[in-house]
Amino acid sequence: MNVYILSVMFSIVFLVMIIELVRRRRLKEQYSLLWILMGFTLLIISVNVQGVERLASFLQIEYAPALLFLFGLLFCFVLILHLTLVITKLSAQVLRLTQEIAIMKGEKASHNEHIH
């Protein structure tokens, strides 16, 4: 089986899988956009074999399908960076909520001492 055909099949299955996950609400839309963009990019690159070979030649990559793997690897780096940013934001929100709850518990305990 040709690697380009395999790549096209993988791209189509991947896109259908992402859309199905969004439809079933197992993946939020905001996170799915990056995946859908990657799926379409991979599909376009896989269909345009001559373009991949020209781009690989331009980048001095002797084995053109390796360019597909390079794009996949670069996408993984972008995705990891995106997820790290999301986790950082969520950690800051959890810290802020924890501090607010601690302050509210302290105020409630102080209020209860004044009553008794």
C-alpha cells in the first residue's frame, strides 16, 4: 500500500472521528478546531503528491513521505504547547478558587465566633 493512500485514508478517518466526538459532546469545539485544521492540512498534503515532492525537494528532504511525518511531529509540538497553555490557565483558576473558598471559610468562622 502506498504511503500517500494510507495517509489519505487516515486523514479521512481522523476527520470523521473528530466530528463524531464533537457531535457526541465528548470533545469541546474549542479544542476540536486545532484537530480539524490538522486533519484537513494532512488530507490536502496527502492528496497533492506532487506538491509534497516539490516541497520536500525545496526543503532538501530526500524521501518525500518523511515530510508528512515532519508535519505530524510539528503538529504534536503545537498541540502540546496548546494543551500546556490550557492546563496553565486551569491551574491558575483552581488556585484562585481555592483561595476564595479559604477566605470565605475564614470569614464564616470569624462570623460564627462573633455570634457565640
